[in-house]
Amino acid sequence: MKNPDIKKMFETIAEGYDFQNRFLSLRVDTYWRKKMVENIRDDINGTVLDVATGTAEVALEIVRQRPGLKVLGIDFSANMLKIGREKVKKKGFEDKIHLFLGDALKIPFKEFQFDVLTIAFGIRNIKEREEALREFYTVLKPGGQLIIMEFGLPNTPLIGHLYQFYFNRILPWLGNTISRTGYAYTYLANSVHKFPLPEDFVGMIEKAGFREVKIKKLTFGTALLFIARKST
């Protein structure tokens, strides 16, 4: 990823990242990850690539729900991966989860290798999204599944107004205070607003070659799942 500022930000907040997510989302983030993994197709066996794996939260949820799957995770933050590896070791999943330093634009694995590719709250941080989606398509096996989770902005009047107030006013101040960065959660709010509209992002996924693209809303649309299939 060609943005060293974002990389530096994640290196800085890695130590408290999991706590911050739990606290600021009131633990809703754990529910979102569970729902994400529940959408892995029942017929899939084999290997999952978790891009922007961070502290391995999605990878751990995958092997908890689907013990027959193996997970390779990549992330550009060495500090995040260090914490992820410690968690994997503590849970006893070292035979099922393997984490690597890597770039979403230059995935360090062979083409047609993975049955599923997941990325949670990571595609928003990649400036070259179309390039990343093409890379995702390349490393998936024919018929493989893509699951992307990203923040959404609810459009129902009451929920939308309440969420926007929290997301734009409370979250940046509280998150920046807890993370002691002064900017990490301001960046989060800004990046969510700059992310393409769901229907436009679906178009980008289809342009990369994926088919059967679906959107699933979680928690009134505050998080979105984009689920697609690679052509056979």
C-alpha cells in the first residue's frame, strides 16, 4: 500500500487496537466479525486468505467457526502482526493460522491458491482499490468467494442522525484520546465518508471480474458485507 502515513498510524496504535475497537463499538465489532465468517459458503473447504489481518481477529473467528479451514493472513504492519501471532499462539491455533508481512497490492502467494478471501475494514485504507480487487481476483481459485466488510452510513432518519453525531463528533474525540494519536479516529471518520457509495463499490467489484455480488447490512447499515464469487 502506497501510503506510509496510514502504515505509521497502525504501527502506533497496534498495542491498544483491540481494546479500542471493543470499547468504541460497545463490542459490536465482535458480532460483525461473527456474521462475516458465517457468510463463508458451507461448501468451501481449504484455505482462506485474510487481507489486512491486523491482530488476527477475523482469522481467529474463522477457525473457531470453521475448524476445517486454514487461514493465511497478511498485513503491512509488523506491530499488528506481532500481537496477532501472540494471540494465535495463546489460543493454540498455530497449526491453522499463519501470519505474514505483506502488501494487498502485491500478495506474496501464487495465483488461484485460495478458496476464500476476506478483508475487514481494510479496503477503505487502500487508495488503489481497483488494483487491489484485481489482485484479490487473481489469487482466488475459480469459483472462490470474496467477502469484504466495511463501515457504512445508515440512511434511515433517526438512526442516521444519531449515528452521524456519534461517528462525526464523539468517536474522533474519544478515539483520539484513548489511542493517544490525535488523528487516528479523525482519519477513520473522514475515510468512511470518502469511501464509495455501496452501489458504486459493487460496480468496482464487478469490474474486477467478480460475479453474484451481494450487499448485506449489519446493525442498521453501520457495517456492510460485500459478498461475491469468482467466475468458474
